[in-house]
Amino acid sequence: MGGEVCSFESLVHKDRNSSVCRYDNVTKDEIDAVPTLFDLFNCFMKFIKGKACGEGLLVSDVFKMFPYHLAVIFYPLVVKTFVRIQPPLQWKGGMICDLFKNKGSPALIQSYRDVLLMDDDGKGVQRLVRKKLFPLANVLCIDSQCGGGLNGGETAIAHLYLRLFVDFINNSQKSGAIVFYDVCSAFATLLRRIVFDIDQGDEHWLYKLSAAGFTQDDIESIYEFVSQNFFNNVDSGPQDSAGNNLLFNLAQEWYKNTWTSQEYIPNVTNTTTGSSAGTPFADMIYSLAMSRVLRTMRRSLHNEGLETSLETSDGGGGVPLADVSFVDDMALPIVGSAAMITDHIADVCGIVYLTFLMYGMELNFSPGKSAVILKFQGPGKKKAVMNLFDAKNFIRINKLPDEFNKIVIGVVDTYKHLGTQISFKGMCFELAYRCGLMRAETCKLRSILRNSELFFIRKFI
């Protein structure tokens, strides 16, 4: 998370001078958005015990054991938060901690991600806002976005879509590829201006554009485009925000004057980027930002003539191939001839890279991150395989301005995404991996299952 070190006292004075713009477009009918005492009580009832607490030191166990008493105590503050459209500063931040990704070496910093330990009372209120705001987010996000409850919300939906494409290529004579894109420190570096009318973090964003190689004219054009209102850049239109302005403005205020603290370190960091990973808003706000990026990417690919489609056997026209994403991860299937598919991939990657960079998101092309799985078929297959071998299984990205550095993306046999391995060479890798997991988990139960003195029914109780 980008930001600057300051005292909490200075942040309190800054947060008191909140802009009256937070009341824009809010009507008196939206007072129904204020949760009831029962809503807050029910929210505290659903807390899970054993969770880490925030700076307020009230653990989730307390809320779980005394939901009614704490709901009565906090309800006046909740009403004030909604009526003023201004959450308390204490609910806008928390202690930042490192969380192991369960892959890689524990000794390397790359194996960890940041997570925010926020006060449970603030998280509970955020859950209430998220629940009421979610229908709007579901309308605004595109139909191929998964994660966070959107469009089914399950990773299996994205994986099934990609496996169907793999099956199609394996049973046809066309060459195909799937390009997987990974964003560097996605949740921590999110540019809030993409969704909200917030100018915090602009300096670092503009510096990244300049350092990447964009000219001053390009930067001014990008700034003007990205600074447009979020609802002016979605297909559904501003009318979908009607009746949700209070909730949307409240979510926007939640991302102003955010802060993080660290154990044993004085003062706090006034954060200006990121979606506050570990909070109820994090995945929804990132998905909204991602929807705007993906719409721009689709328009750019369409304007460049780089869209691909599957030709039907009945000659009824092609079926467009859409990208599919899971919160911050995206995959894009591509079909083409063996002779041209690598050039097509290079052009597509260039457009995607520039689009993400324009919104302050930098794609990670390091090994194991962004990569391509590719299968050559049809005329020109042998020559295409030889050319890729000569390039050491790397594809140089095209469509980049002359001032940009050379960027390549690697071609791999198998790509592991969220626990699932995808490959054009069949599901042998996936089956072996799943069997290994099953064997490892059942090892704990073998002493019970093999005990002849236990009745069969007792083994499963």
C-alpha cells in the first residue's frame, strides 16, 4: 500500500474536514439503506470465533457471545455513520500483517502478502454495506468476472470455461492458446480513482506512467480518461446507481484517509492506494475496478481487430471468445493458424499490457506468473514449433511504444491457477495432483479406518 507516515492525530484533523460532496445525488428515500438494530445483531451473531482483532482489541469471540449487548452499544454509531455518510476514522484502517501464501519458501518476502486486521465492529458494518451494495456491483461487473460472489463466484466456473476451450482445440485442427495474466501486488497497488472520485495516489500513478515510457501528451490523455466518472464508463449506465448513491458514497468515504499501523512502530501510514485486503469491501471494490479495465481492454482489442472466435460447423458465424477473470487473475483464449498465432499472442499481450498499465496495474511477467499455454496444429506447425524453440519458448510482446523496454512472456506446458493445473496435454497432471492431495489427507484417518475393533458406523461419526 502506498502512502506516507504521519501521526494519528494529524489524520484525525484531516478527516474532520470532510467534503460535502459526499451528499451528492443522495435522496431522502435512501434512508431505508440504514440498517436496523436487528440487522446489526444478526451480523454480530454470525461472527466466527478465534479471529485476530484490530487496534480496538475487541475479539470476534466477544461479539459472538454478546451480540445483543454490543449491537445496542454500537447501533447509535452505525446510524450516525449512515446519516452523515462518514464512517469513523478508526474503521478506516487497522494493523497490517504479513500472510504466507502457502507456496514458495517462507524465508522469501515474495512468499507473503499483506492483510489488514481491522476492528471487528467496523468489519461488521462493512458487511452490511457490502450486502446492500452487492446487487449494484453485480450489475456493473461484466458477465465473465468470477470471485467475490459475482456470476456464481466460484473458480470452477472459470476453469470449466477454459477446459471446454482446451477440449475444443484438442478435437479440432486449429492452433489454440490461453494467455494467463497476473497483476503485481494487485490489492495493494489498486488505483482508487478507477472507481471513486479520489485523487489520492495520483502522483505515484503518473510517475509510473512516465517511468514506463509514456510521453507527456499520452499521460495527460490517460489522466483525463481515467478521471472520468465510474458510471460513465460502464455499459449499464448511470441509471443503475439510482437508489444506491448513499451506499456508494459511503463506500467512497471509507477509502478516504485510510491508514495502517504496524506492531512496535510508532505513528501510522496514511495509505493512498490499495483496496484494503482482508476487509469485506476489498474483493468487491477490486472487481469493480477490474470491470472498467476489462471493458477498456475489450474495446482496444476490437479496434485493433484482435478479437478471436470459434467457427461453428454449420457455418452460422463465429462464437466470440471472451476473457474470463477471477478477481485479479485473468485468462484470455486465442485461436488462429499455426503460422500466425504467436504474432497474434504478441499483439494481444501488448494491448493488454498497455491497458492495465494505463490504470496503474502492472502485469507480472516473471516465471510462474503471467504465461501462455500453446498448442500448434494444422499447416505450418513444424516451422512454428522450430521458431518458438529458437526463441527459447518466449514470445516478445508487440504493440509497445519505442520508448518501452523489451518485454517477453513465457510459454509453458502446464499452468497452475488457484489449485488447478490447465494444459493442452490432458488432465494427467491434474489427476496426479488430486490423488496426491487425497493420499496426504487420508493418511490422518488410516489408523481409524483400519481399526478392526471399531464398528463400521463409528468410523464415520
